[in-house]
Amino acid sequence: MVEKTPILDTFTYIFLMLGILIVGFPIIYAIIAATLSIEDVSRVPMPLIPGDQFVVNMQTAWEKGDLGTQLVNSFIMAAGITIGKIIVSMLGAFSIVYFDYRFRTVAFVTVFCTLMLPVEVRILPTYEMAANLFGPFNSLWSALHLDGLAGWIAGHDVEMRLDFSLLDSYQGLILPLVASATCTFLFRQFFLTIPEELCEAAKMDGASPMIFFRKILLPLSKTNIAALVVIEFVYGWNQYLWPLLITTNPKMMTAVIGLQNLIPQADDLPYWNVALAGALIVMLPPILVVLLMQRWFVKGLVDTEK
Amino acid sequence: MIKRSIFKSRLLPYLLIFPQILVTVAFFYWPAAQGLMQSFLLSDPFGLHNTFVWFDNFIALFKDPLYLRSVITTLLFSAATAFVSISMGLFIATMANRAFKAKALIRTLLIWPYAVAPAISGILWLFLLHPSYGVVALSIKRWFGIDWNPVLRGGDALVMVVMASAWKEISYNFVFFMAGMQSIPKSLIEAAAMDGASPFRRFWAITMPLLSPTLFFVTVMNIIYAFFETFGVIHTVTQGGPGGATNTLVYKVYQDGFIGLNLGSSAAQSIVLMSLIILITVLQFKYVERKVQYTG
């Protein structure tokens, strides 16, 4: 900095270490607990020297919690949300920024009104929607009394009902969370900063809109896409309420939900070593993504303001 | 806003925007409309008949002492969570910004809790604050002589969920404060130092005012986080208990709707929450932004 302040600098580093320690403490403690045997972990106070049961606890957690299946589910869900969001929003932003059509403003407003609305506030109706995707058609059908009309045409009573449930399926885990305006907004802002000349040159060279999109916009958006991949992967992996509602089949559960089965309840033996070993396994993938893609993560966080 | 140089096509723009509109209508507008409709209806226990009851669900809601208690719990919980995580994040970011060495390492060591799911953060803190095994709980008991028991005592349970929720949000705030501080021009700070302002004075007279837009934004985001995304923490740690002491608004929507099957009331609660979010968004964009200083 500007002047020499040795005392303050010492304190700065001391406080920093303290801060890092406080932030890291829950994890360090969990790692130690995950290496202990059941006798050691339930001793009061718990020893702070790591034991040798790490692999055993990991294996127990893996089998007891069926983590193999659940991690795959989590991965499919997180990847699906990430890819889905990026594709949908990039195409949407391209349409809004690079075309002029009658319903452009309507489309824009429709999408951006949902910018801040999290899935948590509309769980019940969204759940009903997912339980039967054709719900709106059925309501419309009965609201317009089309049953009677169809019956009159056919000459006998006709019942129309379309059923298509997303419960306990990957589509159900993914689709409702793909709807988000944040990514579209980010791509729109970014597309607006791209020089006009690029598009003019492309047009002069006779490029079609989709060629322009693929050959120019896509390569230019690389860092934005990388940033969004980190943010949305973590978002998808860590979802809780939605997968909790929509999955009842243990084979479809995501890992974060499945972990609940490992937490010792009041009358169980306190297998905290196993529960924490499981927690460490489940939290590892998103942490790795954040740490390995740190540069894009910080950019993504600041850009999407998520 | 639109580009000056645009493409002309009759069908393509509609095709491109179609997926976005489809998911938005299917999973935002239709459910929101359904919720709004449901909130004016009273269903019988078997879900066979719906009676239109105007605002009865809302009136019943605001007369319900349990709901009002949940409102107060949520406000307390969000304020405490936002306060703890923002002050920690700001403090650590200020320190990290002063550090000359190992900046990248410091950042690495501080950002990873962002990636931990709220529910898992709940498990970690449940273990730390467990009345019979938790090391933090035992230290509190031994050092401060407090009879810590979140299983029985509502206040303790609230502290526990606040800790679990605030912890993972520290890194989020840290990233934003770091970004904000790095965008403050060095020349300003150097000029103040030449005028004899101490580091503390500089922090309060320059850094804080210039950081106020970031602070404002982070506060809004933290409150939204505490309101809506902490469902996982509460579900793993306390399930709203003991005796409803940690029953936040979102948790109550879930409990009333999916466990109690009181559809009308749950829908009315959803509508209240939606209005709240819309209000916060409008406030954020319109009103308060003008009052905060900007660098540019």
C-alpha cells in the first residue's frame, strides 16, 4: 500500500489467517471426523488427530447412501440444467438482439419479468405442472366446454384428457430449472457490446444468421459460456427443494437429497463419521469446478450477479 | 435495445426465442396464474370441490398467529444471516485487499464454500453445534456456561440455522467486495494518504462510500438468499422446529402445501412471497439505486 504500517500489516495477516481458519473450520473438522471410527467420533470431546478409517467410512457412506446412483443423477441434473440454460438463453438473446420483429418487445418483457423469481415461491403450482405437462390444455379444454362440442360432433360422450408426467424423471429435474432470465440477460448485455461492423461484414460476405451465430457469436462468447458453466453447474448440483418434491423413487434422487438418509437421528448410533464422509464426497464435484475454473467463476458471479 | 445492423427473417427469430418462451410460460406464468387462482379458492379435504372465497385465504393468513410468527422468524433470520455474512465477508475482503502476498492463494482458500450446498452446510453445522457431540456447542457450554440446546430451545436453533446459512454466503460476499475494492482508483487512496489520512480513516472516508453500491447489491442478494435458498438448511437441521421457532416463510409454504395439503393457504402464501420478490426487484431497480454513490 502507500505507507509503511508494520503493526497494521501484521494484524492484517493474523486476521486473514483467522478468517480463513473460521471459514475452513467446518470442513477441516468434517475431514477429521470422517477419518475416525465410530467410537472415536462419539467420544467427547472428539480427538483432533485424524484416524485411519477414512477409506472405510467413505465405502460405508457410498454403499449405505447408494451414492453411486445418486451422484450420476446429480451430475445429469446439473449438466442438463447448465447446457439447457445456456442453449436456450443464447438463442433467445440472439433473437432479441439481432432481429426486429413484431413481438420482440413482448418476448423481451415476458422473459425479463421472471428475472428474480426463484422456484421456491411457486413450488406447488410448478409441481402440478410437472405432474401433468398437459394440465393447461386440459383446463382450457374443460373451460371452453369442448367436451360437449366434441361429444356433439361425435354423437356420443367424449372424454379428453392428456397426461404426461415429469415426476421421477430427468426431464422433470431439469426442465423447470432451465427457465431463467439471468443467462439470457447476460448474453443480451454481451451481444450488445459486440461491434456492429462484425455483423455488417458477415452480412456483406453473405453469411446467414445462423452462420453468423456459429462462426462469430459463439467463439466470442467463450468466456461468458465458461463463466456460466461454473455458476449454473454449482446451482444445479446444489438444488434441494425441487428434487425433493419431484423425486420419490430412490433411484432418481440426487446426492444432496440422499445424504439426509445418512444423518444420524436421535435413536440411531451416532454414525457421524459416515455421514460426514458422505457429505465430503457429495460436495467435492462443485468445489472442484469452482476451484479449477476460478477465474471464470469470479467473472461469472460478478456478471450474472447471482 | 437492438443492434443497428440486424438480420431480416420472417420465421427464424420466432424459432430462436420459442424454447425460452415455452419454458418461461410453462414453468413461470402458468404456475403463477394457477397459484393466483388457487389462492382465491377453498378446496374441500378431498379436492373435489372448489369454492370461490375472494380474499378469505389472505385474510385468514394474516390473522393466523402462526403465520405472523413465521414472518417475524423470517425477518429475524434473514437480518441475522445477512448481517453475519456481510460483516464477515467485508472484513475478510478488506484484509485480503491489504495483503501484498499470496493474493491468489488467499482467494482460493476463501471462495470454495460458495460451492457447498446449503443442505450440506446444514449437515456440517449440525455436527459442530450438536448438543452432545458438537465441538462448538461443547466449547460454548464450557467457556461461556451457556446451556446450549438447539433441539429444545428455539433461540438456539435459530442461531444454528443462521450460522449454517451465513457461513457459505461469506465467500459470495467476499468475491463481490473484493471486486468492488479493486475497482476503486488507487490514486484516490494515495491522495488521501498524502493528506495524512490513516488507513482506518481511508476505509471509512473513501472505501466504504465507494463500496456502497456493492454493499447495497450484496445486502439485497443476501436477503433474497436467506428468504428463499435456505430451505435446504432448515430442512436438514431443524425441520422448522423446535415448536416452529425456525419455520421460515418458504418452509411454511412447503409444510402447508405438501404436508398439510392446505392448498388455498399455501397458494396465498406463495402469492405473498411473489409480491415480495417483485417489490424488492422494483425497489432495487428504481428507488434505492439513485441514493447510492457510484464511482462512474
